[in-house]
Amino acid sequence: MAKPSVRFELDGGHWVADRDSVGFVGVTDLGEVEFLITSEALAEMLDPELVGIDSETAMETFIEFEADIHRIARLEFVKRLGGEPPILLTSADVEISGPASTR
């Protein structure tokens, strides 16, 4: 089985206030790659009807959906051929129709 191009560990991420996002790190054969997922994307994952969420709810949502977020990040990393870090994941990248689809 082939090794994924970017690998992640479940670490809970960290809040990046100036980007209104949660930051997390993936590891490739060439080193670490920084990722950000916006609070809007996290709100979309939690409930597509939400307009936005605060930092505490964003962190809780990141932890709840971390495995799904890593899957999305891996797909986006490959689609963008790496790209200039940090790789920003937005609500347009989140293809989850709501919490029921991931449980």
C-alpha cells in the first residue's frame, strides 16, 4: 500500500486569531506543511445553516471532525500539488453536508 503524500497526527490543532482559523501541521517526506481551516469552514461542518462560530466552538469542532479535516486536507494538498504554505481550507473545500454524513 502506498504511503500518503501528507500525514497527520490527531493533536487538536491551535487557534490562529489573526486568520480566524485553526492551524494544524501535516508531514511529508520533505518536511512539515502548515494548514489552516477557517472558522467558516468549521461552521459549515458543524451546521450548514451557521453563519460563523467563535474560537472556542471552532476548536471544539476541529477536534470533533479532525479525522475528516485531515482527509480533506490530504485531498486538497494533492489537488493543489503542495502549494505555498499555509494551505488554507475554506468552506468551498468542505464537501460535508452536515454532521449526520460523518457519523
